[in-house]
Amino acid sequence: MSYLKFQKALMTNLQESLRREYLRTSRSGAYSSSTVVDCNTRKYHGLFVVPIPSIDDENHVLLSSLDASVVQHGAEFNLGLHLYKGGVCSPNGHKYIREYNCDKVPTTIYRVGGVLLRKETIMQNYDDRILVRYTVDDAHSPVTLRLRPFLAFRRCDELTHENYKALRDYKAISGGIKTTMYEEYPELYMQLSKKNEFVFSPNWYKNLEYYKEADRGYEFIEDLYVPGYFEVQMKKGDEVVFTASLSDIKTTELKKLFQKEVDVRRPRDNFYNALVAAAHQFHYKEVKKGTKNPDSVPEEEKEHYLLAGYPWFKVRARDTFISLPGLTLTVDEEGYFKSAMKTAEKGLYEFMTGKPLSVSIYEIEQPDVMLWAIWAIQQYAKKVGLPTAVEDYGKLVTDIITYIESGKHFNLELRDNGLLHTEGRDKPMTWMNSTANGKPVVPRTGFVVEINALWYNALKFFVEIASQKDDQQSVARYEKLAQKVRVSFQQTFITPAGYLFDYKEDGIEDWNVRPNQIFAVALDYSPLETAQQKTVLDFCTRELLTPKGLRTLSPKSGGYNPMYVGAQVVRDYAYHNGTAWPWLGGFYMEACLKVYKRSRLSFVQRQMVGFEDEMMYHALGTISELFDGNPPFHGRGAMAFAMNVAEILRTMKLIDRYNV
């Protein structure tokens, strides 16, 4: 039975179908994304969106869309769909859709009279190439397939408009053409596997509308350039593969290449398999900076990363370490864990030694990043065993602990009470990093709750490592420091009501009930007593828990703003003041199982239902960045977020462990 399949009734209902998006990615960070009816509703949507390192470090929309038309007996039936200014839909190709299936590759079935046309789209895994296969499953007579490319040639966070700088030149190549709109851009190769004719008919299609950008308070109208169209003759049983890429390809290889890519795809035929496929979308490979001939670098020598999300996130250090266990270890991919950690470890050492960063990882200087790195290694140890983990990463953990303890980190000060102090009044220093007017919306500063929970956990894990190495002197020393941290943590963060202060600085105590306290319960080593853990967990359950994770602020707190809608500044104030985040829910469920064991197992399993529902909405088969904190808990922000997918996968693995 198909898992991500939609019939005609839903597909022709634009109120439903325009809310559902697909996302396909390559290991280079390139992607293809639109709605299930191929109507772009974001400026980030595009059939072929690719990084252009020669210009900047952003993705660029080269091929926005590809409209297909079926021409039979002199009549043209356009299967495309666009929204134009004022919400006008044209040419309404969605009315021909009979079925959409996203289980393995996005597949759309169209019926036009007696013609049954199947379209399948796939992004090549290890190359910047989009492949679209059209198959005539049924036809009473020969038909002409007409393919009309809509070009943008712009950054994915910008819009383009008709202009006289745009180049119209093109050159015929094997099976198609190559062209570029601007001199600074590389040429786009568009080719077909079957003999075709390109008809040069340049035109600007004006005033296309992206309503999701309008909802977010951004400019939302753009023009797209169409250089002409390809025509190919088809009959029943024929298939043709269209490709767009930055490089030429032998057109005789296209059919085999398409099938080869299909064969290695994991079916999204259930919740777990969909999440595993989503996890792979965050894998990202890059040649080392400064490489003169990047095309000659073997795959094994490329640097491995995890993107924080799609469509606009880069590689971020904190997201990498939080996501790494869930995206790799829980799906038995220790190899990619080690590959990504190798790149991240290089960045950590460059930061600790004051060298320029040679890896493409942002925010590695944030004060909690190193502590999350130790947490990730701790999860690795649970997977492969402590002796192997010590051999692979024991030195890194030791160097991080020493670095922090010696006070070398510019924004981590080890105070006399054993706790870590950080300055976050003027610049956000934790994952709650939204700003307004240049200042943090949530200025978490001083003794921050999760930083010190992570610090205690890191010290206790380091004691494990020292014991494994039979370093009794270090065991005694850091066990003593950990005990000091434990006492100070309880004295500093526990409120009279029993939940934890979010941060504390020079007599200022943040009494808001926030989810960051859950880490003090969920981590392997908690600085709290069992009764204290239960009280914290109960507060999170009563005031923060939603079907989509934990709220970032209790509804009982002042400033509660659960709806992530409106202009940028409005959303900035809501970002961490009431919205719900699934990755926090992952740690919450881990805390439930840790404290209450099997007695909370069925409760945790019911919580997972709220996440499985998301497979059918927003970006199909993956999890959005965040959700409104109030019903009906709409998904918002980025269409795919690594930490969310990772923590749901990790929770599923925890459930399996308790089910044994």
C-alpha cells in the first residue's frame, strides 16, 4: 500500500494541494522543490536550485519550473500551473491530474482525453542534475510533448524581474541547448534523451506570485524568462528523460541514469522509512576550500557535513552535533557519523587553536557547541562501546574539557561555584537566537540552564573516559568538580515552585517556564535528584507539551506568542516565545522514559502520532522547522529541519529499546 499517495479529489483542490510540498536533494546541497501540483508558492521553490560557489555561498534558482503540454490533433493542453498577481491561476493544469505518489520519487499521473502521461522527478544523488522522465502510458494516437522551461538565474532568497541585461543567446548541443542569463553565471545544460526540436520563442512571463512570501512579509512578485520550448514526438509506450545540469551528458545515458537513481532510492512506504529518507537529505559533501580542481577530488576525500535544514539553512555547528546521533547512529550509519565528525573535529581544533576556519561550519564559536559535541560522542559511545569511542574521540573530549576549564573560550567562564557563565545580553549565545533591532529577543545570559546541564553531563562522561584509560587522578579530580557543579546547579536553578530558572545573572532570575530545563532531566547524567527531575518533567508536561513538541514558553508567562505568522519582526518575537519545536519534544520523551520507564511508554508512543501526521502535510515525508504553539499547530518556517528529524528518529530507537 502506498504511503504518500494522493488522489484526484485532493490534487484538484488547491486549498489542500498548494499546502503540500515535495523536496528532493543532492549531496552537494542542490535541491528540487515545489508543491505537489508543481505550482511554486515560495521564492525558494525551483525545479533546479544549485549552489554557485563562484558567485557566493547561497543556492541559486536556475530552472524555476518546466511546463509540459500535450499536443494532440492540433490542440494544446498545458499541464502547468502558476499563481499570478491577484491570486489568478493559470493555465490550470492541475485539473488533468489523476494521482500523485511520493513514495519513492515524486510521480504525477495526468489524463488528457485518451492520453495517460506519467511524470517522475529525481535529483541525482552525487551530481548537480535534475532528471524528469515522461512516459506515455496510454494514447490512441501519436502526441507531441512540449516542454517549456521557466528560467530565473537568481539567488534563492531574491526575486527577478524583466530586464535588458538578461542574455538571450543559446547554443544547440546534443539533445538540447545550453544557455545562461547573465555573464557571472555558468551555463545551464538542458537535454532530452529522445530526438527533439527546440523552438526559440523568448518571452518574459510577468507577475508570478508567491503567496508564502507574502504571508512572511516579503516581496512576492517576480518575472520569469522562457527562452522557448522543446518538442518531442511520442506514442503509447514511449518515454523521454529531460535533464537540467551545469554540465553536458551523453543523452544515450539518460534513461539508464534515471533508472539507476530510482533503484537506489529508499521507499517512503512507512513512517520510519520516510524519516530515514529525510535524514539522508541533510547529508552534504564539499571539497576542501582552496582546491584548484574540485572536479578531480575523489568522493572519499570530500568533507562531510550535515545541513541544518532546507531551503535556507547552512551547516551550523550546534545543529550538527545535536542532529548527528539521530541522523546517523539510529539508522546504523556509523560511517557517516565518523565522516561528519572528522570535518567538525577539524573545525573545533582550528577554533581552539585560534586558526582561521577552513571548514564550512557556521557558529562554531557559540559557547554550548563544544558541550553538544561531547554529548554527540557520548551517544556514539553507547552505540559502539566506550573503548571504541575513547580510541576515536577520547583526545577530543579531553582537549575540550581542558580548553573550557582553562578559560580559553572567549565566552565561557568557569566560576568558583563550578558553573559556566556566558555573556548573552548583546548577542544571542544559545539556540534561542532570534534578534530584533540588533538585540536578542530572549537575552539569555549569565548562568544558562542547558549550558550547565550539558557541562555536568560532559564532566561525568569525561570521568567515564578517564576510568576507561585507568587515569585515577583525573577520575578523582573531575568527579569532585562534577559534584561541585551538581550542588551549585541545584542551588542556582531550582525555583521555589520546583521548575528551573532559564537563566540567572547578577540577581536577575528568569522565572519564565521554558523548555531548556528539560535537558537537565533528559541527559544521561542529570544534576538533579530523582524527585526534582519528576517535578521539572511535570511542569513541562502541563505547560509546554503539544502534539508537535515542546513550546518555547508557557502560555502562563507574559509575552506568550504562539503563532509564527506575519512580517519578519513579528515572527522574530514569536520564534522562541511560544512556538513548538519537535526536537525539544524528542528530549522530553527521552526524559519521560528515563524517569518513568515503561509506565510512560504508551504515552510516548501516542506522542509520536502527532509527528507521523506531518508526513502528509507541508513538505511530504519530512518535518518542518517549527509549529504554532496553539491548535491546530500549523507547521512553519523551513520545510525540513535536521534536528527535528534526528530527534524523532532517536525517540523511535528509544521506544524500540523499551519494547524489548
